Amino acid sequence: MKFFPSFLLSCLLLISSGAFAQTKNKAKGPTTETLQIKTSAVCDMCKARLEKAMAYEKGVQQATLDVPSQMLTVTYRPDKTNPSALSAAIQKTGYDANGQLADDKAYERLPECCKKTNDVH
């Protein structure tokens, strides 16, 4: 009869220490880096399009476009992607990235309001 309470206490200690170890590992998490890229985006539709496209890129944690400055701030995991891949993704969406011209076919698919030659902006 004395064996049962000590066995129960041992099991409880093992379970609680295992839960603590899992919590500790999750808190550390993967490292991230932040990159700012100058784009040719000109309106809120551009903002939505770029932020959505970047959300589908591997390793991107967050992407936010400041329309007035045309700066896209990307938080990403460097073990999953790199700055040149992120710039290429922006170009494939139809926008310039740090002076590198957008993909021609992607640029042609943009709505007229999103094209950098539009005088409305």
C-alpha cells in the first residue's frame, strides 16, 4: 500500500518536468531578421498585393508596406530565405525592388492604378 502513493508522486513529477522542458524550448524560437526594400508600389491596392504575396514566401514572418515612402519591411527567417530571394519575389509580383526592375509580364498584369507610370498618384 505504501508503494502506490510514491509511484503516483513519481509519475506526477515526471509529467510536470516534461511539460516544463517543452515550454522552455518553445520560448527560445527561431531567429528572425528584418529587411527594408524600396519598391515601386503607389497605392493601397499595391500594399495589399505585396503583403499578400510576401505572406506566401517561405520563411517570411511578416511584411508591411509603407505606401508614402514605398518601403516594404519584411521580417523573415534567414534559415529559410534570403534578401535576394525576397527581392525576386517582389519583382515577380510586378514591382521594382531596390532599383531592380519588375518582371515585365507581372507588371503588365497589374491594374492601371498600380503602375508607376500612372499620373494619378
